[in-house]
Amino acid sequence: GAHAGAFRVAETRPRDPRAAALWQHPQVAQALRLWTAVATALFRLPTDVTVTPAPCGRIDGFYDPVLQQLRLCEELLTY
């Protein structure tokens, strides 16, 4: 059968020290794991999508189809 993709949280740490502390905080890490599990159950993905922190210069998030990444802006984490 066809591969069912999943959202996966990247092991990459944010560059911003405040965002990195939040990314590693147990409650935030648990919320990210829960969110990815729910999103995976809701959406049928043809491939895995990695949720990764990224500096964006604004409070936002976006999908990069080339890298198959959902970039969660560090500014959003610290907002």
C-alpha cells in the first residue's frame, strides 16, 4: 500500500536562546508531540513532514514543499 506520511518534530534546536529554552521545555515538547499526532490523524500525507524551528523575522510559520518542512518561526515560540 501507499506510504502514509506523518508530522514529525525535528531534533533541531532553535538558534534563539529563548526559543531554544521553550522548545526543550517539557510542556512545550509534549504539546508539539500531541499536535503532530493529532495533525497526522487528521491529514492524509503522502510523505513525512518535519516540524522544525526556524528564524523568520516575524511571528509566523510556513510550509516548505521542497524540504517537506513545516517551519515554526522562533518568533512565534517567543511571542
